[in-house]
Amino acid sequence: MNGSEIKEQRHLTVSRILSSVSAVALLGGLITTGAIAQDQTKKDEKAKKDVTQLEEIVTVGTRSRGRSALDSPAPIDVISGSDFENQSSNDMSTLLRTVVPSYNVSAQPISDASTFVRPASLRGLAADHTLVLLNGKRRHRSAVINFYTAGDSNGAQGPDISVFPPVALKQVEVLRDGAAAQYGSDAIAGVMNFKLKDDNSGGTLEAKYGSTYAGDGDNLQVDGNVGLPFTSEGFVNLSASYSKASATDRSVQRADAAALTAAGIPDVPNPAQVWGSPKVDYDIKLIANMGVDLSDTMHFYAFGNFAKKKAENGLYYRNPNSRAGVYTTGSNALVADLDGIGTGISCPSFAAGDAAGLALISDNSTAVGANCFAFNEIFPGGFTPSLSGVVTDMSGVAGLRGTLESGMTYDVSFSAGTNKAAFTVDSINASYGPNTPRIMRAGTFRQSEQDLNVDLTYPVPVDAFYGDLMLAGGFEWRNETFEADAGDPESYDSGPLADQGFSGGSQGYVGLSNQASGVFSRSNIAFYLDSEAEIAQNFLLTGAVRWEHFQDFGDTANVKFSGRYDLTDWMTLRASYSTGFRAPTPGQANIVNVSSVLQNGVLVNSGIIPPTTPLAEQFGGKPLGPEKSNSYTIGTVLRLGGIDLTVDYFNVNVNDRITVSSFFSITSEEAALLESQGISGATSFANFRYYTNDFSTNTKGIDVVATKSIDWDEGVTNISLSANWTKTKVKHYTPGLLDNIRIRTLEEGMPHYRGNLTVTHHQGKWRGLARLNYYGKYFNGHLSYFELTPGAEMTVDLEVGYDVTDHVGIVVGASNLFNNYPDLNPYATGWGAKYPEFSPMGINGGSYYARLRYTFD
């Protein structure tokens, strides 16, 4: 049996284990608790215990009183703050991936800004198809637009949820259902509501250290939370988090770099190109939440956050024998005549990599050596640029809510938030020759948003109904601004050697020019109506309609209908239908970016230009319009004794989706024209792209969530299973605007199958957790190397905790306990990536951690 057959056999065996364990867990619960399902007394006791996360009260998806997740007409996951404590990762997206069945996020090495703000996918859609709320209020977007990334989010601009420290969270509600009619733009895939802690006493201090089995990626995190009284009628809850992490390296030496070393070329970096997690110099997160009762019927609230993170990551290696515009021109070495061509001492012409020629011009004691220059003199073995980013996020919300004598409730709030991403490149501008700076500010992007909301609810008694008809309505004004600030001139301009063939702009990531910088704003207003009523004791119906007017593209209207019907005490049916939309962001409509990408194995400069640029219009560019969707969900909730099981099928059509186009080649005349129109660096373009509403998709899937709690004489065991199947089909696209790799990435870039089986046990001072994570096969089609389809994988997480005292606890654990890696990249030596770069399970292998926790009253 060969290696691939062994691997396939392992996958088959593991899949069978997963299926068997899941079946045993569920069927065992059915057998042992079947009689309990008929015992009303024990059912009441179970309800009082409220032991499962699905019984938590939720507020997302309804304007009425809070309901339990099981009683909601749409699928909702509820993750408690303690669920986040039982994981090794410090990243919120990674934490959510283990508990929400259709939530996916992957590694993003060498993906420019996406390395620092990773996009995530809910229900197989893009990162900006999910609306993010904090305490029920809309969050602002990240300033980072995902130009070069995997899966469904290429071109997306979504919120940055990594700024929320887990220690600050009371719970997270994930509505897996379209909700644009209720909340507005972006809520196509669903809504995530992060609810902050509101304790007025007590607190937590925690320190955690971890590392990978490979000995890199050391990480340290220190968290704190404290609740304080605010007068006798209120609270202030404060949270802080500080962390840092070293980089990881899962690379092999590139074949071309190894050949240089074998040929005796000095100073060849090894590895020449690093694939792994970025170095995080610091990651600071602060959150405050407060509220106070001004009277029996009026409450004031305010909350906000500040976060700042600096991270660094490598870019693509520049080979001294082949990097055009830096080391070579055609097949010859690129040699600078410092006193000017045709003036004074002339410079020799010789083949790229010719040792004798390089030695001649490197001898500065001669007239030729003093006047002639090649970058081999500074970087004889080539060099690898790096990009660092400082991401700063802050927000503030204040509001009043209360109840009038008529029974009407009101909630009036104002929020403001901003996210700033400032980039610095450690590289060269070849056109400056030996005088090139090394460290250059490459520009800053800033996203700012302000929201004014008025929300009203009013109960109307209806004799024919089991409960009141709850009417809701409201108004929203929102303004968003995308700002692009220029970097250092040397990061984007052309120096004195440009006319000799040396490339302008910083290598790896060209800075933003003054001409391309600017401020781009848009505002919109919205009105909505919402209704919800229990028609009968076992029958709930809801409906919503929303109208919005956008300053740039006009009006949009959307509706949603949903219902829940209790067939029996143990079986509920639920369904919903909704239309939705996502407005194009000012950033997507106006962004200019220049980065190095690989095409057909060649590293070239590629630009992204606004779709309304005359050149883009020649290739089909036009002003962006909204994405539009329609979707439905059908599901069931089963209470089978001690087992709570939900199964939901979803089907989402998204039309006029926004993405970056295919690459279009550019002539020297077209590049010069772009330069004259303010697109600095265009003369170095090999091609360009732009944002476009070009294609439609159908995404369908099934989510399964099951929980079971078992009370023993001396402890409690909780079992939860979450599983998802999702499939996307691209349709109605323009040939030439969407290439085959992009289509296949949209359809297969994320696993069709995902699953997690988690078992926790609490007994006395001890507690333990075991988790099985399953990732199906997927398509890895980044430009870095040939297309790959890595196989399915499984990882195991294990954690053990012990309470030393009533206030002090220690925890040790391992993520990916058995150090499993994705399939090896068969083309690894081509670009240095040992594993598929966008693996959903990550490429770092196993890691371990230890945590010390102190709680106080």
C-alpha cells in the first residue's frame, strides 16, 4: 500500500470513527432517556436546570421579548463565555469555528492585509455577508479589504471580530438566517451578536502561555475582567487583554534558492520564503460596558472598545537571477550607470548571474565599479520583503431605553466607530539604486461609521391570538467613510534610475500615492416595520419589511417571514423566507492597490483600480450596485428526552455579487495613461483588476446541532455535536470577468463537510474537555502554485482543569493533540510552502498551552 492509499485509508477509518462516536452518543442518549421523554416531572426539572447552551435566552432575530434558542423560528447558536475559555486559540474567529457548524476561517499567509485581519465565512458566503452586532448595535467594518485570499471572501470588506477579547463576553448569539429586513445591509448569511458582561461585582485574572509542538509560535496572553457598581442602580464592567506571539515557519527551501546556494552564491536566505502565522508584536484589547437605571422605566447605557495590534509577515522572495526590474532585464543583468547612460564611464553588459561581470562592477576601487551598480552588491543571494501592519480599532455607543405608560418601549442610540490599518514595508525601491530606503510607510486605510437608531415596540392585544401582537418599527441613519492616506513617496514613486529599467515603488507591496489617496463617503436612511405574534399556543408567526435609501445607488426594499409550529411536546417545525441585500462599500468602489502576485509561475506587479476609471470601463467596468439575495430555511427542533437536536436546511441565492475581476493585461501606453490619471505605480503593472457586480451564486446546506447532558452521582457530562454540509454553485457570470480558478475557489474553496464533537465533564474540583474536529476536502487554488485538492483531516483537542482553591484554577491542554498536518504540497519546492497555504485546519500542527486563572467576588 503506497503513501496516498495509507492516507486515504486513514481518512476512511477516522470518518467511520466520527460517525460511530456521533451515533453512539445520540443513540445512547435515546436508549437511556427514552422513558424520561414521557415523564413530565423530569422534563420540568430539566427545564429548570437550563444546562445546555441552546436553552440560553437570545435577543438576536427578534424585536419581541427574549426567547430561548430552541423556541426561536430561525436557527441560532448560543456560545457562552465559558465555552471560549475551553480553547487554546486567542483569535475570536478560530474560537467560533469550533462551535458554530457553518462557520469557516482559514490561515492566510502571504495574503497582504488579509494576513492581519482574516476573513471568515458563515453558511458558505463572504465575510461581509454576515452582520456583526455588539450588544445589539451594528459594528463598523474593518479598513482591510481582502484582495488576495482564499474561499468566498476574495474582495470582501467585513468587520474585524478579533478585537473582542473572550474575557469580556457574556455570550455570543449566531443567527444562521437572512435578516436584512430586520437589520439592514450585510445580513445575508446571518447575524452575530456579541453580548458583553454586565456584572457589577467580581472579576477574573488569567494568564496563558502556549507554543507549537515544533517549538515556534510561542504566545502569551494576559486577561482581566472586573465588575463594579455604578451608583446603587447600575454597573460598570471593564475588560482588558494583552497578547503577543512569535511567528511560525512551515516552509521548505525553494528549489531556485537551493540552486543558488549550491552554486556558491552567498547570503541566500533559508528559507527564502516563509509560510506560517505572522509575528504579533503586541495585541491590546480594552472594552468597557456600563448601564444605570435613571428611573423605574428608563435606562441609560454606554459601551465601547479600543484595540491596537501590530503584526509582521513576509512576502515573496526576489531571486537575484530572475527578478526583472531589480536584478535583470531580459536575460541580462540589470546594471545602473550612476552618472547617466552616455555620460562618463559606461557600464558593461553581461548575462544575469555572470560571476565575472558581477565581480567587475562590484569592485568599487575601479572607475567602472564606482560608477556601475547592481543590487547583487547589496543582496547577492536575493531578498524577501516583509509587510507589517498596525491595526487600530475603536468605537463608542450610548443610548436610552425604557417603557412608556402606554406599554410602548423605546431604544434611542448613537454609535461611532473607526478601524485604521497602517502598513509599513521593509523592502527597496529599485529605481533609487544604492540610495533606496529600506523601511517605507506604505499608506493607511481608515473606515469610519456613525449610526443613529430609534427602535420602538408596542404590544397590541388580539383576542383571537394566544399572545399579544408585538409591533415594532424604527429608523436608522448611517454614514460611512473610507479614507486612503498616502505612504512615503519612495514607497510608490519612480526614482532617478527608472529610465534605465529599474522598477519604481516598493517591492512586494507598492505604497499608496498622493493621487490615489482620498476620502469617500456615503450615507443612507432606513425605516422598518416588524411584527410577531403567537397565533396559538403552539404557533408563532413573524414578518418584517425594510426600506432603505442609499446616497449613491438609490432605494432597496426587503421582506422576511418566519414561523414556528410545535407539532408535539418534543417536535417543532420552523421555516423562514427572506430577501436581502449588501451595499457595495465606498472602499470597494474607490480602492487602489498594487501588489506582487504570481501568474504562470512568474512574479509580477498587479494593480486594482476603481471600476469607474476610464481604462476599467474599456474592459467592462461600471459603478457598483448592491448585491441582492433571496433565501429560505426549513428546520426542525427535536427534544428527545435528554437530547436536544436541531436540523436546518438553508438555500441562499445571491445575485450581482461583488468581487475583483479577472486579470487584464496592460500595455505601456495604457499604463502611462493610468499614471496621468493618478494611479501611481501603474507603469510597473503587468496587469490590473477592478471590482465588479458580475456573478450570482446558489448556496445550500444543512446544519445539525445536538446536545446531551448526563448527570452522574458525582459529576456532569455534556456532549455536543455540530455538523454542516454546504455547497455553492456559481451561475450567471460573464466569461472573461471571472476566471476558472476563482469559480472553483468559490465552489470548493471551503470544505463541503465540517463537524465537531465535544465532550466536557465536571466532577468536584476537576474538569476535562475532549473535542474531535473534522474538515472535509477542499480546493486550494491560490496563485502561489498549481491547483491542489487536499484531503479530509481530523484533529483532537484535549484539556484538563483543576481548582486549586475556590478562587484559583489551573488548566493544561493541547490543540491538535496528535500533531496532524494537512496533506503535503507536492509542489513545495516551487514556492516554499510545505502545506496548502489556505488549509481550514491551519498549517501549524499541534500546540499546547497552560493557563492560570484567578477569580474574585
